[in-house]
Amino acid sequence: MDDGEMEDVAEGPCGLSRITLSQEENVNTNNYGNSEQISMTDCEGDKAERPIEDCQIKGEKAKLKKLCGYLHKLGMKGPLKAWKYRFFSFDEKKCHLVYYRIATDVCPLGSIDLCTATFDMKVEMEEGTFEINTPSKVFILKAVNNHAMTYWLQQLQLRRWEFCKGDTGIATGTWLSTETPVSDFDSPNANDDCEFLPPVKTPTEVVGSAIASLPAPQESLSLQNISLKHPWKELQNTVRNFCTSKPTPGNSVFHFEKPESASEEKAGKENHGLEELSKPVPKLSPSLNFARKARRLNGVTNPSHEWVSTEMGYIEKFSNPHQQIKALTRELDSQKELVKLLHRTVEAAHQEKRACSDYLNAAEEKDRLELVRHKVRQIEDLRQRVEVLEKENKDLQQTASLKDVHNTELKEHIQMLMEKNSAKQEVILKQTEQLLIQNEPEFVKANTTVTLHQLWKKIDSLMDDLEAYKTQNQFLNSEILQLTNLWRNASEKEKGLLMKCSYLEARNCQIESKYLIVLRKLQEALPYLDAEYCEVIKNLIGDALQSVTKDGPNQSPIYFNPVSEYDDYGFMIIPHYEVEHLKLLAKIQALEIRSNKLLTQDVVDKSLKTKWDNIEELAYSGELKNLIRCGIPTEHRKRVWKWLVNGRARIIPNYYAQLLKKCENSPHPATQQIELDIHRTLTNNKHFTCPTSEFIHKLRRVLLAFSWHNPTIGYCQGLNRLAAVALLVLEEEENAFYCLVDIVHNIMPADYYSHNLSGSQVDQRVFKDFLAEKLPRLTSHFQQHKIDLSLITFNWFLVVFVDSLVSDILLRVWDAFLYEGTKVMGLWNSWVIFRYALAIFKYNEEQILKFNEESDIYHYLSFFTKTICDGRKLMNIAFNEMNPFRLKILQNRRAVHKEKMKMELFELEKMKEEYTKKKDDERTELDMVFSEDEEEN
């Protein structure tokens, strides 16, 4: 391999990298090549070497940070339910605890997902036993002791927390060090009061990367440790282990270098640093003396082993591959120390060379003398520094000796206190025995001493159990706190994903609605296109209108349309129309409404819902009026409507039940008309489409009870729709009955539902006046094409927009209609209908003005309410852009048009009487003529 190339880095389950010798040589070669740039002072030379040392220290710390080791795993399935020795390693990328048969295996036997797992430790179980509970399985593991178990649990908690709190899902716990206190991290285990389990020290003898480099335990070779569940993986691992005759560190992904801490390396340098600088510079060629010297500096002495020659020098020959790996690692460390020694020697030589060259190149003796003086000053300065350092060293040695003496004294004092304490306990035992002998001599004679010892043992056992339960409680508290924080983080992420999903769904609805609008435009142009294009467009329209598909005969329907089929009150979101262009319009409207809801639910709807949730007692106020105009949430609408109706209507106990009994005893003359209209009520609502539905029976009883309650009106077409909407919201028959009574008697003017519908006709004339005032361009356009708006708007006023507006907007209109239908200055207020009727025309004004044919205008007005998608925009037009809209003006115009209506009706009645009288006279004359003819005959 060339110097510029690098071998692949072998990485095992513990995540440690193996750097080859060629890389180290390359690094050292580069350092030698740049030796001209090294400073002449020893301090700067030390600084130049620090990056290499820091990398080594970081590498050693990274090895210590790895979580891996051997644990017993209880086999829960299979014929052998016993403890099996497994090598466990934490996978930081997936947050899985992977386990192998032995550390040298390549194929894992399985893994434990820690993202959704919980940890538990029980005092009743064996020492060192803990559980990992996953949604699918419970894993029971056992460490060598409780200390190792606690370390495993704390580390698994930290790594789970670091993985789950990361936004990218990549574990950030790789930088966690066992020497760093837990409180330094954003972990739920951190607590200033030490309420939870404090962090434990790392049991390096059973946990860490060094364990993987040791030979596998003998227990792992037993038959019961063979995994019968994974025969193929066992075979792969066995073949790999036996096929490699001369294994090297690259043959297994579980190879780990010998871990050394930074403190040990630093101590070694301090011990022999001065010795290396004082000794003569050896030759650059490797030799046995330097190899032995490097091994001696590293503390390696084993003369009983056989030596073999390699490119790196002489190394010991071992039969065990792991021992050979350790020997190679030690030899590599020795070579590194040798390279550093040579590096410093070269620096010193270069420094001397520069000083000599400056001395020889000096032009005069004066310059040479100055160089010598400068060198002498440097030597004196260094000598003074050495004296100061020696003095400081002596002081430190004296301080250390004093501390050692003080430490020894403290140990002796502790030993004395322990002996004193044990003596006190013996005295207490003897006095307790004497006291028992004096009080209960017969009982003590049998077994006094044995009983006391048993009691003390029991007390000690209970104290141990208490400590164990305390430790368990602390750990479980930390586990509960961490799981709570993880749940909160997951909730926040879920909330963010839901918001993103809502936005994407809204965008999808908008795109789909635009696509349907394009198809509708193409549908209008079908008569002018070729037959081939017409067929393609018809197929596209059919596919767009088909929202339910089935993959097979046994598959359930899958709704690809984001809009559901029915809303909360049973109204069809996309009504079924026979005309195809109305189907397209209905679907476009549903998609646009859905899009508006999704885009505003987190910004507007949530804040409004919060305000509604905080309202406990309802009272008329400006704030409540504004909230109701924005729309009452579904969960509050029933309560608010019932409160509004009960505030105006006169509730009589058992009155509705009496009316029902009257209906049963004597049928009302309007029964036949009610039966005709009841099955034509809200055909787009699932509660009224089935003849046997309970809502049909409720509606029949409510209408019959109202016909007996108000015999003057009895029943009028339109009352069935009003009662049906009241039933859907209020649910109870009696509440719906009083809601219908409130609308007819209190909110709407008198004679609105009379036999001639005079009140409704008056409102149509008033509406034309308001339209001319608020929308003059539209009024002029209608007059120019002789459009009679009453053909469109008469039904709006009669049934309060039922069957005209989509259910979501309709119920908002009814919310404001019921709230603002209060008695003001002795006048009944139903001006909400006028406001919304004007707002509907204003909403579509520009589109209406584009039509210049009478038939086109009538055709558009027959379905233009299906194009209204934004309920908030319609509300803003009704209550803001239509201002000023005074109630007194409305009542005055009603009075004027009512008088005109009376005069017209009076003239009409007079004309009818004259016509009738004239017909009677003509009939009399004819009768006389016929009688004379009969006499002649």
C-alpha cells in the first residue's frame, strides 16, 4: 500500500476504529518533513506535539465511552429456558441493544429496541437482574453484581434520552463520558436535590471496550449457550471463527485496541521524559535495543516469550491470537514513543545546527561574542528556571508527605472509631441479654443468645432490603420522570407533524379543487371539442368524482379523498346530485372548505375553542356576540341554543306531552300535508333519508304538536326544515318544539307563515330596497335583464337558508340568527337574514356581472350558493361591509311595504268581487235566455 493511501477502518459493534501502521508512519513522515518549521524552543516543540497527543487521548476516551460487555440473558422461548451468556453492545445509530454469542461474532443473534422500551429493577429478583420491557417482549438480563446492573440501567437511560430528544433521530449520546456528571446534560435524571439515583462509577472490569478484546468466557462455549433459534447465524459465526487460521485484527469487526487513559500516558511521559532527552541519539534503523527500550518504557517485561523478527522490529510470538494482537499493540506504542524521541532529538540537532551556523557566519568577533553571551544568558535563565522548579518540587514533595501522614492519622482514627463502635455494640448486646434475663427468665433460658443474634441478623437483613428498595425507588422515579419527558417530547413532535400534515392536506385540497375547476371549465366547452377529447374529459371527470375504490372483492373501501362523507350532524359533505356539473361544484366546495379549516384550525379555531371552554355561565355581552358570529363549536352548540331558546320562549311543563296526547286522540287536518313533506326533508342528511329513522318519527311528532299549538298557522311548507335543523342540534323533541315556536312567534314577523305568506312577501320587497342601496351595480344589472330575485331569495327567508348553504356555513348563520333574534325596542329582530342574503350576493357579485344573458343569470343563480367556501369571509361581509344597517330602518321599510301590500290585497279583493259580481250577472242573464227558449220550445 502506498504512503498516500489509507486502509479501510474496521468498525465493530462498539463503534471503535482501527488505524493501521501505514497511517501512523505517514503522520510521522509528514512531521519530519515539516521539521524546518518547528520552533527552536522546547516549549514550542511540545506545543507542536500536542495535537497528536490530544488525538490519542480523545481516542482512548472514546473507547471508554462505549457501552458493551457480557450479560446473562434468560431464554424465554425454545426448549432450553436457562441463562445464556451473551455479548451486548449498544448501537448508537438505531438505539438498539444488539447481542451476540461472543464478542468475535459478526452476525448478531438479535437486538432490543430501546426507543420504546422501559427499564425495571426488582428487589425480589436475583442480584444484578433487571428487565427491559418492549411493546412486544420482556427481556430479562443479569449482570455480575448490582453495581454493574445500576451502571447498565443508567447508561441505557441516558442513551435512550439522547437518542429520542434528537430532532434527526440520530443518537447524540456518543459524547457522554462516565466521568462527566449527569447534571451537565439536559437529562431528566439531573436533580440538584439528589432526589433520584446518583450516577455510579464505571465498572471497567466488566463493561467497556476492553472487555471485547479479551478472550471469550469459557461459559460461552457450553452447549446450553448455543442459540437454537438462530442456527444459520451460529453456523456463519462458527465457520468464520474456524476458517481463519491466522486471525488478524481486521478479520473481526469486534477488534479493539488496548485502552489507556490520558492520565497514565501523561504520567509515563513525565517519568521518563528527561531521561529520553539526556540519552544519546540512536540510529534511525530499528534494532532490538530500541525495541526492548520502548517495551521497558511501556512497562512490558516478559522474557519467557519467544521473539520473532518483523518489519517493525522484534516482537514476542504467541500462540493465542488475542495475545499476539496485544503484543502488536504494545509494539506499536513502543514505536510511537521511539518516533517522538527521535523527533525531539532532531529538533535539538536542528537548534544546535542553527546556532553553530550563526556563529560561523558572523562577520566580526563582536557579533560572535554577542552570540556567545546570548547563549550564556539563555543557559543562566534555564538554570534559574530549573532551580525554581526544583524548589517547587521539594515543596510539593513535603506537602505530599504531610498529607500522607495526615491521611495515615485519619485512617488510624477511623480504625479506632470502628473498634470503639464494635465494642459499644457488644456492650449493648450484653446489657440487652441481662435485661431480658431479668424480665423473662423462663423465655431466656431456652435460647437467649441465639434469639438475639437472629434478631440482629433480621434487622440487618431488613436494613439491606430497605436500602435495596430505596435504590429501586430512586431508579424508578428517574425512569418515570424520563418517560414523562420523552412522552412530552413525543407529543410536541406529534403536534408538529399533525400541523405539517394539516398544511399538506390543505394544499392537497386546494390543488384538487383547482383541478376540478379546470375540469368544470372543460366540461362547459365539451360541445365545441372533438369527440376524442370529449371522451377523455368525461373519463377524467368520472375518475375525479369517484372517491371510493376497492382493490379486491374482499377489500374494505379505501377513501382517497381527504374529505369525509358526513359531518358531525349527518349532512353529506359532498351531496349526490344527478347533474354532473353540480357534483363537481359540490366537491370543489367541500375541498375548499376543508382546506380553509385545516389552515385555520391551529391559528383561529383553537383559540376560539379555548375561549368557549372557559365560558361557564352564558350571558348577553359583546364578547359572546362576536364569538357566536364566528361560529359556535360543535360541543357547545347544543348548550348555547338551548339557553337562547329558553330565554325567549315560554316553557310550560308537560305542555309538549299534552299536545302529543291530543295528536293521538284526534288527527289534525294538516296531517296529510305533513306526511307529504316529511320524506322530502333534508334529503342530503343521513338521519332523514331512511323512512324508519328515529329522526323521522321525532320530526312528525314535533310538527303535529306545533299544528295543535298554533291552529292559525297549522302547518306551512318550510316548517319541516326548521324543525329538522333544530332536532339535529338539540336532539330532544321538546327542545326542538320550543325552538320552532321561538322562531315562528318571536324572531320572525307575524304573518310570515300564514296562508298567504304576506310577511315573507313583504321581506322580499324590503330586501330589494336594501340590495339597491348596498349593491347598486348588481341591482342595475338585474333590472337591465329583468331578473326577479324573489324566485331565488323567497325560499332563503322562509327556511333561513336551509338547503341553500352548505351545512358548515348554514349552522354559523343559525348561530347568529338565534342569538340576535332578540326583542329590541318592542320590535322583533330578524335582520341577520337580510345581512347574510346581501353578503351572498356581494360574495359572488363580480361573477354575476360577467353574465349578459337572462338565461345564464338564472342558471348561475340556481346554484351559485354552492360556490361559497369561506364562512369567515361571508361573515365579515355580512357584519362589516354591509354596515350601517340599522334595525329601525328595517322595521320602517317593513311597515311601509306592509301597507302597500294591504292596499294591493284590498284592490285585488275588490277586483275579485267585481269580477265575481259580473260573472254572476252574466250567468243570470244566460239563465233567463235559456228559460225563454225552453218556453218557446
